[in-house]
Amino acid sequence: MVHLSAEGKQTLNAFIEGVGQDPSTPPFVFAATTADGEIYSRGMGFNRVGDSESGLVDIDSVFWICSQSKMITHLAALQLVEAGKLSLSDPVSKYLPEFNNLIVIENFPPPVDISTAADMTPVPPLAIEDLKYHPATNTMTVEHLLTYTSGLFYPFDAVPDWNQDIDNAYSAPQDATDPAGGFLKVIKNGLPGTPLKFEPGTDWTYGYSSDILGFVIEKVTGKSLEVYMKECIFDPLGMTRTSFYQSPNIKEKKIGISYRRRDDGLFQPWDHRIYEDDPDKVFALYGGANILTSSRDYLTLLRHYLQIHSNTLPPGVKPVISRDTLISKIFQPALSPQGKKSLETMLGPIVANMGTGGIQWGYGGMALAMGDWVVEPDPSMAAKMKLRKEGSAFWSGFLNTTHFIDPSTGVAAVFQAQLLPPLDPVILRTAGALEGVLYQGLVG
């Protein structure tokens, strides 16, 4: 079984201490595990930028993981598929009648390169009256939600200044009597049907699929996502600091969001509205965006996946998903050539690190590496460093969080920060370098 050498741990410590001296590096946690257990964890910085009394960031600090929530929601849905309570071929409209009325936008704006998010300039969206659309002919299914081939999209409008309140469907006021319907009303934005980028099942796009999947889970189980996940994922795995709500044990360890200034590249506390977090006003639980968790808890789930994949679950531990589903769905490519092309177009320069294999998407709310990753993460490192291997699953979150699971090597890792803008170049370099240093230190 692979493990981290003593020299490898020392090198990781030295690297983190080094980047910690750079004032352009925000607080973060990096942690790694094998199927046997945690092999490394280290935090850097304070829970709130510039506030030494807020406490040091550590593996139990709580982060809003944004799109890293998707992996957990897709796991919940696949549990229901295994139990026979949900079918991949089920129409979404079976659970949410609003999906009987879908429209396909014909003059969809050109794709935004999200790799340049920090430097976006304002691009006003098309006015509703200028949109052209027609009724969709394909039926949207649960499988389309799982594979992100539903056509549901995020409106990637450029943000000229990230140091402000963020207005989107997640931050909109919620409907206490009909949370799902209220959310869909916001997405429709006055249109006669739920807008799609393309006919369901014909392409891939990033968007609200996981959120709708979460609403489907609630309809099937008759429970909130919080209750279902607590019963079937969080409690069985001992994930005690994971929730949609800021309970006391989460709030006491929650790290503050920071913002990198454009003028000097340094960062400051970010105190604007990004989503509704008042427990008395939270009625809709967004499975694609709104889970709060610690690095320890998230690493626990990643380790569980490694254990299932390698048939090394500890005695008495029941898998939260079968090995067959893990391999045939979560780690199995699901996209057509066109869908693969669209995924790679969105991710942009990240694809260049992966040789000729490119990227795919499975059923597990994560992308899949179709080739070994190599990268030169820092100019001071002359040789390219080996990273995750072909078959690895990975994804990231809006506030600069990321993770990967590499079954071939037998290692998984999580990197978590809380910083705007997304896809911060300093974070990308730091996370890439840490992954390289980790792999250099692995033996066995």
C-alpha cells in the first residue's frame, strides 16, 4: 500500500511554510489520504484574514465547498438508484411537473472562458425579449441530470467587480411553501418554460443539474436533503461537521471568505451577500452548491471511495455505495464525443496537463482524467512533476476548493480555500505544486 515518506512530509511542510510567507497566498488547508488512513494534513493562515484571534486554519476548519457539493448529491441519487427507488430513465417531470415545459434557447451567447474569471469584463446578457427559443422535443431524465447532459446551464455573466454582492439563483429569496418551484421560477426569469442550452441528452454543459437532482431526491425520499444525507452518508461515515446549515459546531469553525484585490493582488475579508445562510430563511437546499464541510470530513468520504474501489473497507464498515456502481458509474466516462468536447472547452487550459486523453464526466458529479497528469507548477521547478493518473476523478468549487481521487495510485487529496474571484491563479499554482510534491513523496 502506498504511503507518504518522512522526507515527503518534510518537503510538504517546507513548501507550505514557504508559500505561507507570501502575502499573496490566502489561508488554506491541504490534506491527503490513502485507503489506510490520512497521510498528511496542514493548514496555513487564520480563519479570518488578518485576524489572529480568529484561530488558525486546520483540518477541522469548515468551508463552503460550493460545487464540491455535487459529488455528495450524486452519491445520494445513486444510492436511491441502487435501492430501486429511482431509475435513470425516470423523466424529471415525474417528480417536478415544471419540467413538462422545457424550451431550448436558439441564440445562446458564446461560451465564457471561466479560466479568465478574475479578469472578466462586463458582458450584458441578452434581454429576455431578444432571446429566440423553441419547445424542447426530448424528455429530460434523471440520467441527464447525473451526467450534466440535461441542458440546464449556469448564466456565466461576467462580473466586473467581485467585491460586491453576488446576484444569482442561489442568492435569490427562497419560497417557504414551494422551495423547488421558487428556485425554478428564478431560473425561468419570465420565460414561458425552463430554459435549456440544448436538447436533453445531446451535449454537456455546466449548470443547475445537481440542484434539480437534489429536489428529485427530496421528492423520492420525502425527506430534506439534509436529513437524507445525514442518515445515509454523514452519520455512517462520521462526518460530524458537514451540513447545509450553520449549526453551532460548524459556525464555530467556519472560515471567512476573502477577496483578492485587483490593484495590489493582496486580499481582504469579503463581507457581501453570496447565498442565503440564515437558518430561518433557508428553505431550498441546493445540492449543487450549498454544503458546508471540513477538510477532515470531505477527506473521509474520499478515503471511503478509495476503500470501496480497492476492496479494503475496515471490518464492520458498510459501503455507502456498491463497488459496482462506484466503478461502472462514478468512475466511468458517460459523455459522447460532442459532450466531451464541450467539457474540455469549458475547462480550457487545464486539459493541456493531461496528455492526449483529455477529460470526461461520469455519474458522480466529477470529471474524469483520461490520461496521466503532468505539470510544471512553478518556474523554479525545472522538470515536470507527475500528478494524478488516468482514471482519477476530480472537481472543484467556486471559492477555490478542489479535490481528486486517484484509484490507480491509491491516494486522494483535498485543497480548500475561501477566496474570490474563482480560479485564482495563485491558488491554482499552489494546489498544483502541492499535488506534485505529494506524489514525489509517495512510496510503496
